[in-house]
Amino acid sequence: MQNQLSKILEEAKERLASAVSVDDTEEIRVRMLGKKGQMTEVLRSMKDMAPEDRKTFGQEANQVRAQIESMLRDKMEEMRAKAQNMKFEAERIDVTEPGRKTALGSKHPITITIDEISKIFMSMGFSIAEGPEVETVFYNFDALNAGPNHPARDMTDTFYITEDTLLRTQTSPVQARTLEKTNPPIRVISPGRCFRCDTPDATHSPMFHQVEGLVVDEGITMADLKGVLDKFAKQMFGADARTKFRPHHFPFTEPSAEMDVSCFKCGGKGCKVCKGSGWIEILGCGMVHPSVLEVGDVDTEKYTGFAFGMGVERIAMLKYEIDDIRLLYENDMRFIGQFK
Ligand code: DAH
């Protein structure tokens, strides 16, 4: 029997020596000291011994058991420490590693231009009005005095969604919507996207941006129109900028005009930017047609107004000397990142 005890002790030592983990150690504990373990079995067999043998054997067995327990404890501690170290090692962070830089974006030149235009008009007391990009035929054309035979209504010029809805071809429908919703005095601008069936080339895009403007109040005249737009031109293109108004036609204004700005590149002498003329066409404008005011039930005996509309791409392209409109929509960071 003593022999058996020393064999158990030997086996426990051998097994523990080759254990490499907490699990291995636990398995050895079960095998040696568990309910069905070797030690338990040996102790169970004591019941068949002579009482005097049982006593000494019992003492020895307890010693061996205590020895194995202590070895198991040491090994367990060692294995836990090892597991802990491995975990620390795996989770180690190199705090000296240089950080990764997040690429900072910049504003798109169209956004920069819209912001700049908006800031100028807001400083003159205008607020921002918004309208839907998917618009009704009524607001886009009829309410703006463009009757059923107006050429812009053609399928080849406009993206229709149904017979009565379309992608707005201009921001001017916001005029009609504002007149319906608000009573004069009105002073709003409305920047936004517009859509026309154009094949993309250096100066055309089926999607583009406009900024619309509308002022309605008592006693508004063409002098107010010219004053506001001349002030805008000087702030946008420089204090030396001069403006001139040429007669034009728009269905929703009467009289109508186009405004040119003296070339901010050559100052009016003539260059590539102004194509030698010294002037650059910037926007359309005019006194709001009474039939447009009537859409909003505005008393046309009491109130008058002026309106204007400008193409944002055109202004951005002139200002930044961009020679192809398509560059604005390709999202090439080498191009877009140049505008801050
Ligand atoms: N909606 C016109 C266009 O797309 C631009 C325009 C001209 C707007 C005159 C106006 C205006 O408000 O008064 O060509």
C-alpha cells in the first residue's frame, strides 16, 4: 500500500511537471484527488485493512495528499500568472506609436459660393426660403406666368416625373410658394438645385444650382433692384466692380433685365475670362409680374416687388477660373481639396 502512495505521489509530480495551463492543472487535481481520483480510491480500500495498519497508512496517505495539494496550489498559481501575462502581452498598446491623421474635408466650391452669396444678402436683411426639388408643373411654370405653350415646358427640356410633377428647372417656383405663404414685406433668397435635360459638356450639367431672390413691399421700384444688386456685385466681386442692366425677357418679371458685372479679372479692358467684352453676365432680374403677385393674393395696387436669379456654377467657375463644369461633380479630391 505504501508503494501505491509513493506511486501516486510520483505520478502527480510527473504530470504537474508537464502541465502547461490552468486547465491541465485542474485536470490533474480531478485525476489525483477528485471523487473518482486515485487518492480517493486508495483511501476507500483502507476499510479492508487491519485497524493498526489503517492508522499508519491513514497518516501517510494524509501527508501525501497534503503534499499533492500544495504542489497543485503552487502549479495553479504559476499557471494563472502565466495566463495573466499572456493576456497582458496580447493586449499591449504601444503608446509611443504615432497617431493616424483623419483627413479633414473642405467645403465644396459650390457650397462656398452659396455661403458667400447668402452672407451678402443676409447682411442686407434677407432670409433664406426653401422649396422642393420635386416640384409641380403649376409652381414651376403656370404660377410664374409661363403658359402651356412656353418652350421650357417641352419634354426635351424638362425632367417630368408625372404629367403634373417634375424636377424643378429653376428656383423661381420658391417665389410663388413664398408669396402664397407670407404676407409682404418679403425679403428672401432661395439657394438650391435645379434640373434640365442637358447633355453634360464643359458648360452644361443636367443638375446645377441657382440662388433666387424676391423682394415685395410697398413702393419697391427698379431703383431698389439696381441698388441691391449693385451692392451685391461689389461685395461679391470687389469694390471696383461696376454693373450694367440690359433689357431682357422673363415671363415672371416685367420689365426684365440681365445684369452684367465689369470683368473682375481685367477690370473691363477685355480678357479671356470676359471673352474680350469687359463685361460678364451674372444674373436675370426684373420687377415681379402682377400675375405672379396675384398667385399669392398680394394686392398689386399696394405692393410691388423685384426678383432675381443667378447660376451658382457660373459664378463659381468665373471666380475660381474653373474651365469645365464637370470638374465640380467628379469629386476628385485633388480638385475639390483646393477650395477652403
Ligand atoms: N429663373 C430664371 C432662369 O432660370 C432666372 C431668373 C431671371 C430668376 C429673372 C428671376 C428673375 O427671379 O427675376 O433663367
